[in-house]
Amino acid sequence: MNNPDNITVTQPLLPDLDEFHAILSDIWDSKWVTNNGRFHKRLEDALCEYLQVPYISLFTNGTLPLLTALQALRISGEVITTPYSFVATTHAIWWNGCRPVFVDIDPSNCGMDPEKIEAAITPSTTAIMPVHCYGKPCNTERIQAIADKFGLKVIYDAAHAFGVEVNGESVLKQGEMSTLSFHATKVYNTLEGGALVVKDAETKQRIDYLKNFGFAGETEVVAPGINSKMDEVRAAYGLLNLRQVDEAIEKRHQVAIKYREALRNVKGIRFFNDMPGVRHNYSYFPIFINAEEYGMTRDELYFKMKGQGVLGRRYFYPLISTFSTYRGLPSAAPENLPVATRIANEVICLPMHHDLSEEDLARILGLIVR
Ligand code: T4K
């Protein structure tokens, strides 16, 4: 539970409670609460339209679509990925019995550095799993060119990239599949939830079997599936939240503008500007501290803010490659990941959400600007 005096890194976008009550009555009356119900279907259709993607399959969270995508594509052997992400990205590879191979990141977007991929490919490599970190699009063109050259599948962890477009086209259309998280801490949330974006009806059908134990009818099981279906309550909540997500993104945009104005001339602090041709979602506002120039280390600033109730977060420190499960892998050696190692020690994600007030911003910036 939050202390109401604290300013947290994020806050969930909540639908109007009266509207939610009304929709709950409808679900109660229908007595159909999960397993591919009406609201589930309506949310899939609405998301396809909003996100401009051909097919989407809803999930109970953003981790299961990662697991399921790898299953559906029968990925085995080695999967090239980034150490600079939430740990779910690598866990999904591990849970599929594959070996993660870490490559370093590009400091301009914190995504996988395409120039480091080829050197990590071996005869066992079957896939690449990049992350559009903070919703900043990866260099998808370059990654796809390498994947095509070596016959590899690309699955994007797009947990942060809801609504992100490049030159008017959804970034979720890139690669073989893209996954989304609709966790409460995300730009768009269904409390817990997630989705898998796919390109054709046949693949969607296969995913829908996989997320329902592999059932293809009352008595037929066609694959070793799992249970990761979104229920009707969360689908209905998601429909209501979809109506207000554009407004929430615009409010976040205004926060980003104010942060940038205030931090522009602060020596030793780097942040991202908008990328040309990109519709951003402002899901996170990371700053990167150069301790020598700023006169304080990242952790000194982080704990100073925390002491004053301003709860930024060090996403993504520590690197996934340093966790006990993964640190023994050859690719996890810090010498292999110098940029990610440095950035993980420089980053603080500042509070970023639709409901930050001018007073909140003054309080946050008062602790940083010097
Ligand atoms: N791939 C990537 C790249 C991801 O970032 C994630 C998740 C996934 C995959 C997996 O998706 P999911 O399976 O989670 O759908 C949070 C989220 O739990 C996680 O979804 C997210 N990434 C990760 C980056 O952040 P924590 O442990 O930092 O969350 P927590 O509970 O500390 O919450 C952060 C702050 O948010 C709180 O201090 C206050 C605020 N908050 C949080 C919740 C849950 C609220 O105000 N209300 C709330 O209900 O992991």
C-alpha cells in the first residue's frame, strides 16, 4: 500500500466506478464470467482497431504471451535477448527450455544493439527476443534484416509499447509476433492482463488453443496448452479504459515536456527526446546520471528522493544477466555487456503518469535540479 504523501513512479489509470458497476451488472446478469465471453471478444476487436493490428489474443498478464509465443513458434536452442529489461523477458525463454544469449544495448533507445547480434549467433540460435524498452522502438529494420539472413524468428516483447507507432504504423506489426502487458503499472491496463499480436488468422487460432489448455473443441486437445485466458470482468474494465487512454497519453506527454524543459540545462543528466516519426506513449521517463558531471551518484540521488517520498524506480537495475539463474552464462559476463552495465548504474525512472500535478512536478524537480 502506498503512503498517500509519497509520489510513486506510476499510478493505475482507473475507469469511472459507476460505469464499471453498470458493466458488472451486465456480466452478473449474463452469468458468463470467463472462457471467451462477449466482453473478451469485444475487447479483442476494439484493441485491433485501436492498435491497428490484424489479430490479437488476450491473456491474463504480459508474461504468459511471451511463454506462449515461444511455444507456438516451437523455438528451441538459443534465443538472443537483452539483459536490460524486466526479468519476465528472460524467464520466458528459460521456461521454454531455451538458453538466453545476452547482447549489449544501444544507449540511444536502451534496446538491443543490432550491431552486436551477428556475433552472438551460433548454429543453435533460433530466435531473437528484443524489447521496445520504455516504449522506445527498437531498430526493427536492422533486426529483421539479420533475422532474415540467418533464418531466425523475431518475437518482440512490446510490454511497454502500447499505442506506439513509427511513421504512422503500429510497432506491434514488426517481427513474427509482439507481446503486450496490461499490468496496472502500464499506460493501458486491465488490472492484470496482456496480449499477443499476430499476423494471420491461423496463428491466432493456434494461440487461442494454446491459451486454453490446447482444447480445439469439447474433447479434442491439439497442443500442450496452458490456461491464460482473460476473464470478462477484466475485459470489460479494459473496454472502459480504452476510451480514456488517449487522454492519459496526452497528459503523460505534457509531463514529459515539463521534465525536459526543467532538466535540459542540468549538467550530468541525460534523458530521451522524442524520436522523429514516432508516436510515443510516454510510458516511462528515465533519466541517466553521469555522477562525475552531476556531482552525485545515481544511488545518492535515488535515496535522497526516496527519503523525501519521491519514489522513482531504477528500472532496469540490476541487469537480468546478474541474477543467480543467469549469471553463469558466458554471455552474461559484464565485459560482454558494457553499455547495459553502465546504463543500469545510471538510470532512475522518474514518476510518470496521467495524474501528476504541478505541485508533484515541483516537488520532484526540486530534488533533482541544482
Ligand atoms: N516484459 C517487460 C518488458 C515488462 O516490463 C514486464 C512487466 C513484463 C514483460 C511482464 O508483464 P506482466 O506479466 O507484469 O504483465 C512492475 C510490474 O509489476 C511489471 O508489470 C512491470 N513489467 C515492471 C516494469 O514493473 P514492480 O515490482 O516494479 O511493481 P510495483 O508493485 O513495485 O509497482 C510500482 C509502483 O506502481 C508502486 O510503487 C505504486 C504503483 N502501483 C502499483 C500497483 C501494482 C499502484 O499505484 N497501484 C498498483 O496497483 O513491477
